[in-house]
Amino acid sequence: FFVFIVFTFLGIFTQDLMQEVWAGDVFRLSVGESTVFQQIFNGMVTVGMGMTAALGARARGAKARTEALPMDDKKRIATFGGWSATLGFIMLAVASLTAQVTLAHLAFAVVGFTVGVFTFAAVTVMSDMTVEGQTGAYLGLWSIAQALGLGASFIVGGVLRAALVETGLMSAPVGYAAIFGVEAVFMIGGVRLLRGVGVEGLRRDAHRFAPAKSAVAA
């Protein structure tokens, strides 16, 4: 689950710090004009999370107040969001290759909305991935994974841009398209890792290692 978090953060945020530069290099937009991409993304993330929560509560009816959504359902929602976000990154790659700013706007809307769906489901999965008596420790571990993934995404984005675009190895449209393609690969990896995630396995492993920890402490 730790690796899943890191991969998905790499998938979502690798392009985050270079949006303005990409917009300038490919679409010849000013910094002020390029901020619309981040606005669209952030706004649609909020919409995606809100709609997922609302539709989930409506579908479950009275059970929504007394019973948590089953883990399998959470994983299915997250998987849908992850695959859909992958499609959005492919759209961004096409927008970069063809210099279609309208397609870029649409692509960021798709990525934002689907990342919102994915995030809502993934956060609820994360809240379940704990062991009785060690909830704080595991939530702290998942927070470390988020921080690590976010930091790594900024580094990876900068390194890829320097290696592909600044060196002249690829033209700006092709280089940025390749970076969006890398993000799509990270998202695919995250979705595939999610298949093996399960609270039962986590708790089984935690109990297996508990005697060893007790012996060391003694």
C-alpha cells in the first residue's frame, strides 16, 4: 500500500510544477494565462470528490449512516478513477503534440474530475488500512508515503524536463507529451498495485511480526 501511494502521487503530480512552463513553451501562453490550467484541475478535483461522496451516499441510502462502504467497492471506485485519469494524461499528451489549447483545457478537466473520484476512494481505503491498537502509526506511515510521493514527483518532473526538453533531445511538444505519458504509466502501475491491497493481509502480517517485536523489546 505504501508503494501504491507513492506511485499514484508520481502519476498525479509529476506535471504539477511545470504547467506554466509547458503552457509557455507549447502554447505561448503567459504565466497569468496558464494559471487557468491549475484552476480547472483544482476545481474539478473538488467536483469529483463531492459527486463521488454524494452518489455513494445516495446509492447506499440509510446504510450510508451506519455502515462503511465495503473495501471491494472502494477499490472499484478508485480503479475507475485511476484508469480514467490515465485517459486524461493521454489527452494531455495529445494536446501537447498538436498544440491544441482547447483540448488541454478539456484534458485538465478530465484529469481533475477523475483524480477527485480516485482520491475520495483512495482516502477511504487508507482509513481502513490500519491495525487495531496501531491506527496512529499506520496513518502516519501513509502520510510519509504521501510526502515521499509528492517530493519525488517534483524531482521526477524536473529531471524529465531537463533531460528531454532543456537538452534539446526532444522538441518541447514531444518532450512534454513524453512526460504526460510517464504519468500515465505511473497511474497504471498504481491501479495494478491496488489489486493486491487488502486490510486482511496487512493485519495478518502485523500480527505475524508482533511476537518478534515483543521479543526484541524484552
